[in-house]
Amino acid sequence: MKNLFLHFRSGISLGLMLTNTVFWCTPLFIIAILKFFLPIKGWRKFCTQILVFLAESFIDVNGWVLKYISRASFDIQERGIFDPKGSYLVVSNHQSYADIIILQRVLNHRIPFLKFFLKQQLIWIPVFGLAWWALDFPFMKRYSRDYLRKHPEKAGSDFLETKKACEKFKDLPVSIMNFAEGTRFTLEKKQRQDSPFENLLKPKAGGIGYVISLMGEQIKHLVNVTIIYPGKDNNLWDFLGGRYKNIVVQIEAIELPDEVSGDYVNSSKNRVSLQRWLNTIWTSKDEQINSRHGEL
């Protein structure tokens, strides 16, 4: 009976969130069309502010669903100063599709609306793809090492795509989100990577380095987020059903050190410094997760 009720609550929560998506996407698409067909800088900036308001309202309603329908509960632990008018680079560990919902719920109104770097194929997802495009989410085309060996002329195109995307963020406060592991954690992926971390995959510095290099004058702080589920199991359906209680979310705003704020693209020294710094953050993150699991 308990599992039946969990599935029922998951279904209701998911249905409400999908309804909420359609509700807010309707005015969002209208504003996006007006923004697209009137290429006036001041008008586009005004439209962007309206679009962000709609997106944050969408997250607020999802937060209500989590609180009163899913009954998901959070233990939010924060350190540092968070400014909705500042600009931040945000990194987090990645374990579940629920992570994005949690990040939006915890960081909404604390810092500017989160922008995720997305795979280019995701723009074709019904409703969501168009919404992400309207909100200026950067779509990236990634090339494998094997592909680049066969097509060396494509080398460096990922940086140029990142540069083009970041130019949209120059005039407004922004929070750029990066899952440094590149994919969701599983034991199979950890073993395949031979990751030195018990609960994490190896962090990749490339995306972070590009953003810091391109937006160094604008982004001076990193928001380091650690999401800790109560146990090793953490799927979206059970999350929406309220199975997980007291999900720990540690958020820390820290100043970017000088040694990682250089030219990531052209300086091997900077690339080494950034990767070492990121590895240190991941080591601490892994210890925090182990410590919390040990208390359960």
C-alpha cells in the first residue's frame, strides 16, 4: 500500500509539473517571438527580463508541488554571500535527473536564473527545447576525440561555440551551470573511468575553463553545490513521490582564485592549475558525501 501511494503521488506531481510547464510556456513563447522579430537592443533586454520572470515563476510553482504534493524535504546548508544581481559559475555533482529540479528549487531567487550548457540535439525536445532557446540557453555541439582525429578542422569549434553563447550574457547578471562530471554518476561509469572518488566521476575542467576565460571580468565567484541523497538510490520517480527525506544540499559561494582566472585555451599552466583546483573541490565533495552517508 505504501508503494502504491508513492506511485500515485509521483504521478500527480509529474502531471502538475507538466501542466505547469505548458502554462508558463504559452506566454514565454509569445514574448520570445516578439523578442526575435524586434531586434532592438533595449527591447530585447526588456523581453529577456520578462522571460526570466516567467521562468522563475515556473520554478516557484514546481517548488510548491515538491513541498505540498511530493513532500520532498531538504536540509539546505549554505555558506558565503549570494546576490541575485551578481554573476556566478555554478558546479554540482550529478546523480539523478532530479538534480536539475533540486538546483532550480534551492538556487531560485538566491542567484540569477540558471543557464545550462545543453547538447545541440536537445533543442528538438517538444516544448522544452523551444523554451530553452527562448531563455538563451547555450546549445553546444560536442565532438569526440575520434571524430576530431578524422576532422581536425573542427578542433577548437567548441570554444568558438562557447564564446558565441557567452556573448549573450554580457549585459545581464547570469548564473552558468556546469555538471563538471559530464554525465550522471553510476558505479559502471566510475569503474570504466577508474575514478579515484567513491561517489563521483572525474571532473572535467574544459567547460569551466572556457567560461572563466571568456567571462573573467564578469564572473568572480563559484557556487559549489553538493547534493546528497539519503542512500545510494536516487531516481526521479521516487523523488517525485517523496521517498527521499532530508536531501542535503550544500551550497557555498567562493571567490575564484587568481591562478584559475587566466587564459585556459592558450596557457597549459592555467589548464593544470584549474584541473588541480577542481580536483581539490571534488575531493572535499566526496568526503562530505561519505561523511553524510556514514551518519545515516
